[in-house]
Amino acid sequence: MKIYKTVRGLQNHLNTLKKQGKSIGFIPTMGALHDGHLSLVRSAQKKCDITVVSIFVNPTQFDDKKDLDKYPRVLEDDAQKLKSINTTVLFAPQVNQVYPKDAKPFKAIDLKGLDLVLEGEFRPGHFDGVVQVVKRLLDIVNPDKLFMGQKDFQQFTIIQHMIKHFKLKIKLVVVPIMREPNGLAMSSRNRRLSKKQREEVKIIFETLKKVKEKHSEKTAQQLQKMAMSALSKNYKPEYFKIIDGKTLLGVDDLKKHKYVVAVTAVWAHGVRLIDNMIIKK
Ligand code: AMP
């Protein structure tokens, strides 16, 4: 595995590979890698010749400076994991490589309200930061395919919108959520939970499952109420919504929508966890 810390080094290497006709799959991450991230790499390996993983904790998407400071950074461990599954290239830049001082300022695009609901309501400006970094990384890597996780449902929906907006010739591949054996969605933030706490927060997955089981018998409002009350027993759910998978807007009557998803964000033991489940598609 090659490791690059500069844009120039990375691009020189990728240009050589592109000239040989190799297809490139790109997986942007913020590091503290777990099996969820590795499943994106594995998916990319099936579809592309070359896998490029970036590890960059992007300051522009954190609305909370404390959250940015607390974000786990374990580059050596991450590099080991990527190497062990035969990742081709790791790109681990410093902030000045991604945002050079002389670069044109980023002009936020119209996200048609996709950024204002759910996560956007609680993390103002977050998705402008996400779009900014993903666009910049795509400009640097120029991949054929981009791999993102279903775990961040709103994020991949917005990036799909951005790809369309800029008419990029990049295919977005969405990879299913990897979970712990107890159902907890894998997340870099889970590191901040004890073993016991990780066991207890499986309630998030169980609640999503219950909502899916009951979806044909109840209205969205009833399902949301049931979920919020189950989660509120021990945690602080920020939201639990039943949404249309395309527009991200809340639904009333599930029968009127083809693609329905339950999405949630929950504070548990000082850690903000997000999860979702496709109810029907
Ligand atoms: P992050 O490092 O949290 O920015 O995540 C990088 C990528 O990995 C994003 O596309 C996430 O959606 C994806 N990802 C994170 N957790 C999981 C998971 N449990 N299963 C699948 N993909 C995931």
C-alpha cells in the first residue's frame, strides 16, 4: 500500500495508474476505521482496479469545536488495517493540502432543502462542510466510482445531489450498514462507549427493527411516538423520523410512498449516535 500526504504525490501516482487504464474507486473517511469502513473498501475492490482511501478529519463540517477536538485520530492503526486488506493507496493529508491558502473560496451550492432537515436541523452548516470536502477530494482524486455508507443516509443523498449539480462523471455506490453482532451500527464514535454501554445502546437498532415490523399497522406519527418513547427511557433522542428516502421529508401515510426510511440521532452517554433502516423500497 502506498501512503501519500500531499496532493502532488498522490496525483503523480494516480496519473500513472490512470494511463494504464486502471479504474479508481474512492472511499473518503475521517479515520478511526472499523469494519464498516473496510466493507466500503471491499466493495470498491470488487468493482474497481484501484482503491484509494482518504483519511481526513475535515474541520469545516464540525459545528462543534469540542466534537472536532475529541474526534479519534489513530493514523498508524488505520494504515495497518487498510494494508491488511490490500488497499492500494492511502491519502492522509494535512488541512493545508486540502484547503490551500491560495485556493478559491468554496461557494456553497443550493442543496434544495436536503440539508435543512434531520441532521441539518441540529448541525447547522454541517452539510456545506461535507459537500465542500467531498467536492475538493473528488477534484483531487478524480475517481470513477465513489463509495459511501448507507449509515449516513442524508449525507449520501446530498452527495448524489452534488454529483448531479456539478454533472460529475462519477458513480456513487452506497454500501449497507455494518453492525456489531448486537445490532449497534459501527461508528468511530462507538470507541467512546464502554463495553457495557455499547451493549445497552443496541436499543437503537431494536427500535428501528420494531418500527419496521409494525410499519403496515400504524401511521408515521404513531411509529415515531413509539420509537421516541422507547429511546427516551435511557437516552436523549434528538429526532426519530419516518421519511421519504428521496426527498428526506417526513411522511404521514406510509402507503403513499414507495421508498420509506426511519432515521434517528440519539445522545447516549455523551456520544451522538445516528442510525437508520430502510422500511420499504
Ligand atoms: P466517516 O469516517 O464516519 O466519515 O465515514 C466514512 C464513510 O464510511 C461514510 O461514507 C460512512 O457512511 C461510511 N460508514 C461509516 N460507518 C459505517 C457502517 N457502520 N457501515 C457502512 N458504512 C459506514
